[in-house]
Amino acid sequence: MTGKTTSQQVQLPDSELIPLDNVRFRLAVLWLAGAAAIIIIMVVQSLLNHYDDKAQEAWSWLLPTLTPTLGMVITVLGYTALDSRALEGVVRNSFFQVAFWLSSFYLFLILLTLLIQPFAHADAAKAIQLMRLSNLWLGPIQGFVASALGVLFVSKRKVTDQSG
């Protein structure tokens, strides 16, 4: 290696690339399904008065953990649905896998925070305490997820012609 940098990009084999539109759709399904499950559990817990008079505090914890990412996902899907060029982009499959598993892990941790409460014998006050405690790990992970999804959902890189 000579140490020179060139303006040429390394071309990856097609087997390592995945259409960006497919990536966005698969991540949207993950986020919409995961968020729906979490929200249904939270609605049921609220209706069963699990949080007593602290339901607003519980929802104040949940909504910021989901809505920024869901908003981005839905906005980009809506925007790209109207843009025929959205079908031209590709991304490395390995990066998609990182974003998918980071998202899955993040959604699992939110779900775990809700489902662990009965095992912790949490009354309403203790449930809210557990939610606040979970922000210690959810916050940083949400940052990583937002970074990965941001790249995938706002990327406009097109397929390049490798023939020549």
C-alpha cells in the first residue's frame, strides 16, 4: 500500500448490498410492530390502574422513548412513497443488520421495563422509579439507534453502474 488516497470508491459485490427501500420497509415494520406491542401493554396497564394516579408520569416516560424515532420512520416512508428515485438506493447489508439489531435491543429494553414491574412488586410509585432508572441505559442506546436509523432513513446514495 502506497498511502495515497484516491477519489475512487471501493465497489462492493451485489451480495453485500441490499436495496435501501427494502431496508426502510423492514425497519419500519420492526418499529411499528414493536411500538404497537409496547403501547398496547401500556394502555392495558393504564386501564387496569396499574399506575394509580401516576399514569401521566408513566406516559411521559414512554412517549419520548418511541415517538421521535417513529415520527422519523413514518415521515421518511411517506416522503419516499412519493419519490420514484427512492428505489435506486442501496446500503451494505451489514449496516442494515447493525441498525436492525440495535433497534430490536432497544425495543426489547423498553418492553422489559414494563414487564419487569410485577416481578419487582412495583406499586405505582416504584413502577415510575423503575422507568426513570431505565433512562440510564435507554438514553445512550436511543442515541446509537437514532444515528444508525438516521443514516438509513435519510440516505440518498444511488446504485452505481459497475460495468464501467
